[in-house]
Amino acid sequence: MTYPEAIQHLLDLRMFGTKLGLDNPRRLAALAGSPHERLRFIHIAGTNGKGSVCAMLESVYREAGLRTGLFTSPHLVSFRERMQVNRELIPEATVARLTARLREWMATFPEGQTPTFFEMVMVMALCHFAEQECDIVLWETGMGGRLDATNIVTPLASVITNVGLDHTRWLGESHVAIAREKSGIIKPGSPAFTATDHPDALAAIRAAAKTHGAELTALGQAEEATDLPLLGKHQQTNARLARAVVDRLQPQLPVSREQVEAGLAKVHWPGRLQTVEIGEQVFLLDGAHNAEGAAILRRALADHFSTRHPAFILGMVDEKDGSGFCRELAPLAKRLVLAPVRSGRSADPAALVPVCHEANPEAATVVAASLGQALERCADEPFVVVTGSFYLVGEAMERLGVSPTPTESERLLNDWGAPGTLGQGG
């Protein structure tokens, strides 16, 4: 099997959508020789920030000389971003080899029980990390926690960054319901950590930890300043969370204070308040995709770009709270260009126009047929913020020349939750 053939096979799995539950992933992992039983994990869930915490922990442990595995989703540009060893993307040849092997095992499943795209990719990552003999794997949930395919592992520690109202159609309509789903990653006897500041969500997480006999460390918002290359006060909170995990796991994973500081100072996590300068223009790329993420972006703009009057290019997928997102950010805008996301789940940009007008009647608000057209309409703007979806940010990275151009098939893999099914991220 070639790499393009492997990507096509993964695309074909989109027809199966998502089935929340652990039976399929457990069975597929068992056929693969249960690679997760030979690995150590830190399992990370949360509405926002879980990828950033993964990246911080990975950087610290790699600085300490450990061999790290990093599993995240969705990808910004290349499918291979989803599984990395020491921040090296999984090789194309490995993707092809493991896809061929997993396809054979998946063929043994009864009709109607074929593993989904995410289930297959998750087991592929386990195989790769086990083959590479990773010392620690930073393991991000796809969505929720309790019934997420990643929850077949027993981690050294479980982390819930925060709890917001996202994916409410599947996780529940309240902070309590969503917190209970995310708390499903807490395991008996394994320490748990959270930085959520919502009282009802925190109470639900505390109850879950007590039920499992798990020690819970609950952190508030960070006040100390850590030397980070990532913008935003929220990243200080994420860094505090990462520090707490590293400190608690010192007996299993010893790291010096100097290594912690150096690792945090070197962390790299693109698409999160990432600045790109093209000639006289400055672009800020941020994958905020829900109302909580929009609030974080708004605070970051006030803290780091207070003298700038931004033009926004905004696009979202349709299951997100577009109205709440626009109400948060539109008042800051000099100009708003609403664009479709390159996804079958793209929200209709025109549907966001009334919300933007109401939130900021002074800003010029227009609809673009594509991100390319949106960038053309902002060609004379000195400061442009691209946000609303990781998919939109990934495409912007391609168009601005800050990332290699993937194949069209790799782009479509981020759209595996097509209309009527369930997708991760956004």
C-alpha cells in the first residue's frame, strides 16, 4: 500500500461517522497486540487548551531526554501531525504499512461494526508509539472522555483543562453534564488535575475523582509569569497545569527544574495565537472555535495587540455556537469578512451577517466565497485575524506559505465527520 492509497482508505472510513463507545477500539487494539499495555500515558481532555497542555508536557519530557509520543487532533495541514515521536511526524511509509495491517484486522469485524476513522487512527498511533518505544505518550481525547476511543488506556495521570459548552449535542447541555463526560478519563488510583473555574463543573469533577479514589489537584487561573513563546494569559494557566502534572509524576518521570523551564520556553504549538508577517501585513492565526475560545482570543488581543484595530476573517463549522462566537469578537472589528470553511460541515457565512451587524453595526461586514477571496479583500489591511476553525487556520497557513501544501485527500480527512455524523475539533 502506498501513502496516497492509505489516505484514500482513511477517507473511505468517513462513511461510518463516529460511534461513541469503547468496544470497537478495545477489540481492534487487542488484534494489534494491545500496544497500549506497553506504554505510559498522560491522558488530557478539556473544552479548550488540551492540545496546548499536550505540547507543553511533550516539550518538557523531551527536554528531560525522554522519548515522547504526541497524539492530537484535528490536524492543521498534514494528517501525519496527529501522531509524532519527539515531534517528528509519523513517516508516510509507516502510515501506509500500518493502514494495510489494520485494514486486514478490521475486515474481521461483523457487518455494521466496522471501526471508524478515529478508532483506526487511534490504534495506528498506539502501534507507532509502541514500535518506537516511547517513554511517555501525551494522549489527547478526541471529544468528551468517557466514551472517547482514547479512553481504553490506563494513564499515569488524567488532566481536564477546563469545561465549556461545546459539542453539547453529544456531551450534554450543561457544564455538569459535560464535566461528567470528560471526567470519564479519571481512573482509580491515578492522580487527576483540572484548571476549570466553573463551580458546577468542578463539583462534578471532584465527585468523579472521589468515586474513583483518585487524588484531584484543582488549580485556579495562573498568576505567575512563565517564560513561554505562546501568547495569551490562558497559556499561563495551561503551563501551571503542566507544571503540576510534572511535579506530581516526579517518582515515575523525574525532571529537573531547569528542564521544566527549558521545555516550557521551547514549546511549539502552531495555529494558536500564531503571528505571521507577510510584507507590511501581520496575520494572527488562532484556532478558537467556540464562545469560550473567542473570549480567550478577545483577552489576548487586548493584552498583546491593544493598539491594533483588526480586520477579521471568520469561518466556522455548523455545529458550533456561531452567534456566541461573533458576539464576542465582532465589537473589536474594523472589518469582518465571513468565509466558508473547507468542509462539508461549513456554516453558511451569510447566516452570521445579522449577528455581526447587531454586535458591531459600524464594522463593514461582507461575505466571501472562499478563504482566498477573503484574503484578497483584506489585502490592504495591516492587521488581519483569521479564526473560527482549525480547518480555516490550516488553510490560511497553506495560503500564506507558512506550511507545506498537503494533498487534497489529507485536507478532506479533517472532514471525516461529514453532515449527519460527528467530527472532532473544528
